[in-house]
Amino acid sequence: LDPEEFRRLGHAVVDWIADHRAGLEALPVRADVEPGWVRERLPAALPEDPAPLDALLSVVDDVVVPASTHWQHPRFFAYFPANASLHSLLGDMLSGGLGAQGMLWSTSPAATEVEQVLLDGLATALGLDPGFTFAGGGGGSIQDSASSAALVALLAALHRAEPGWRERGVTGTERVYVTAETHSSLAKAARVAGLGARALRTVEPVPGSRAMSPQALAAAVAEDVAAGLVPVLVCPTVGTTGTGAVDPVRAIAEVARPHGVWVHVDAAWAGVAALAPEFRHLLDGVELVDSFCTDAHKWMLTAFDASLLWVREADALPAALSITPEYLRNAASESGAVVDYRDWQVPLGRRFRAFKLWTVLHGVGLSGLRAHIRGHVALAAGLAERVRADPAFELAAEPSLALVCLRVVTGAGPDADDDASRELLERVNASGEAFLTHTVVGGRYVIRVAIGAVTTGPEHVDQLWEQLRAEAERVRQRYAA
Ligand code: PLP
């Protein structure tokens, strides 16, 4: 493809994306296809000869779009959002256009230093302690996911807790502290690190809440130390996946630090809210922890994948992860004056992910990001008010930022309420008008409404509420009878 032909085809692709986004609201949110639907419609044989781009775009229209769940739809309220803003797509294009591979500073100084500047700036914008910036002795990196961030934090924690770990591997005595609400990525990190499920210790919540109890953590650590076990890492969550619960980071860090336990804060979804000072209290105590992660690819207008991980000690990840074969040796690395991000992650190679973060920050500014977050939090508060005021519903948990958890009230007891809520969710999702997901808390069914898609506005939450009310009326009649 020569650059002139690329220009022509590239315009066609940009036009396709612009048309797709402009028409998104008219599409069903969730893909409604049976398994195998897509494979049946694609030729089994790969193209032997070149074909025009138009032919591919028609397959995208006819097969890919109907079989896609539209995460960018304004009535996507499922899971947590995955903001692929158009600003970030521009950055992705520039990144691909440069095609740099930034494993070492020397393989693309710009890819490394733009990332360093942006992560230092974002640390300040989030109100993080200056100790998390490169200037302050720590530093930030862009990982592919919060799951990878948890894994590399755990590896750094193992290295700190057990000096022989890099040579010998794990001993089977290590302990990692979580709660019942901690994201499953921590269990996966423990498995990948060779610790297995038995290393995970689930700490009880503060009675009557879903937040980790610092007292229970202190008791668990003391018991493990007395038994000759090695407390390695504790993971407080700011904004759990199920209900948005917030663990008391400060009190947890105060328990963990005297034992040298690494504290990794998982704020994958909620952390970006700290860009707005009124939500910064959620990060109280983060200045005491070892690592902090929040996903720009959830609620910060940045297309997958871009998970932001800060560590307090710039050397912590390289000390655990660095392995240097001869072919990677170079004068810049040996000078000690540069950051080689390959040592901050599991893979060797890395894309210029900072570009899409840059086009977002440049395009909307910190003020635009704050408005994005504040708008959704206000919409969630409004929805929660309506839920409170309507006897057909109840809040299943206190709203957390832009997450509202609710269920149907039938008057016929908890089992009927749970069944009615399940049916209501299935009916809404089958309609294609909106997409919601659920969780189970304390054995009870919970409908989650996660507000946060790039273009979700008041009218979309109004439409959802009208639909919830209409469907609730139907299902309540059946279950109350
Ligand atoms: N942690 C929390 C609290 C989450 O909610 C999620 C995903 O929703 C994750 C971690 C995993 O995120 P990622 O897909 O970036 O690994």
C-alpha cells in the first residue's frame, strides 16, 4: 500500500467510523446472535488474492456490526465502561502510524519520555503523593490492563519479601490478602506467580459493610507471621466491581507497613474520579501505599488498552523483572539515566500507548475529563433518587460514584424479589434498548447500572428508567401473585 493509496483508503475507514458512531444509538446495544453465527457467515478459506477494501467494509456492516455488543452505545450500562472516545482513536492512529516499539528508551526515546511526562502529570492531577512521580523517586507506566498491573505489583512484592525469590521461586509460605469483593485478577495474579489459590487469604469485612476490616487484616497477618508464613501483599480496592465498595486504604496501609507487606491499591474503575477534587477523599491513604492502579480505558475516555500503574520506588519493578540478554544492551540503559519500560511489565515489546492518552488530554483537557466524570456521577445520583422514591424498587447498595445497584421489590419476599429482578434484567437486555449486568451480594441478586459510556447523557438514563419501570410493573404482577 503506497502512502497515497493509504490516504484514500484511510479516509474511507475514518468515514466508516464516523458514520458508525453517528448511527450507534439506533442499533441494539447487545449482539443478539447464536454461537457460530459469525463463523457461518465468513468464508472458511482465506483470501488467496487481494480484494478491495469496500468488500471488507461490507462484511463489517453485514456480519461484524450485528454480532457486536456496542460498548460505545449511550445506553450501555453493563460491567464498567470501556471508553473508546474518538479523541483516543486519533492517538491510536498516530501511534500505529509511527509504528514504534518502545521496549527500551533507546528503541524510541519519545515513546518512553511522553509516557513519563503524562504519568507524572496525571499523578499530580489525581492528587497522588509526589513520591509516585519520577521526580519524586517513583514513577508511572501504562500497562495493558489492571490485571497485568496486579501481577507485576505482586512480583515486585515477592522480590521485596523474599530476597531469594528470583533464583528459587516461591516457597509456598507466601500470603496475599484480599476480600470477597476483590477482583478475580488478584487470584489470577497469584496463580500466574505460582502461588496458587491457597496463598490467598480472604479478610473479613467491617461488620455491616463490604469494606475490608483493618482489624481483621491485622489479626490475619499476626496469625500468619506466628505460623511462619510470609505476608507478601494486601490489595485494598477503591470501587469494587460488584458494588463499588471502597476499602479503607489508610488503615490497611497502617496495618501492613510495619510488616513490610506490599500494599497495591486496585482502583481500576473508580480511581480516575480523583481528577475531580470532590472525589479525592476516595484515595485517602494512597500516599502510604506501594503501588496504585487505575484504568484510563474504563472511564477516562481512552480506548483499550491503557491501565495506569504508579509505584513509589522507581526501581521496584525493574529489580523484580529485569533480565538483559546481550542484544538488548545499550549505552543509554547502562548509563542509568533512562527508563526502560520493558522492565516494568511482563512482555518485552510495547506500543506507544501514551499517544492515545495524549490526544485525549490534549483534546478535552483535564476540565473535560472532570466534566465527563461529574456528569455521570450526577446522573447516577438522580437515578438513585428515583429508585429510592419508587416502591417497586430498592437500592441493593448505596450508590458509588456512577454505579447504582438496585433490585425489584415484589412484596412477596426476597426469593421473589431476586427472581423478578433477574427476569427484569433479561427482558431489558433482550429488548436491545439497554444493556445491564448483575452481581450477587450476600446471596441476593443485584442489578448493576454502571453509567459511564462516552456519550451517555440525561436522556439515556431517563429512557432506561422508563423501561425499568414499565418492565417492573409486568414482572411484579407475576411474582406478587
Ligand atoms: N479491578 C477492578 C476493580 C475491576 O473492576 C476490573 C474490571 O472491571 C479489573 C480490576 C480488571 O480490569 P482489566 O480488564 O483492566 O484487567
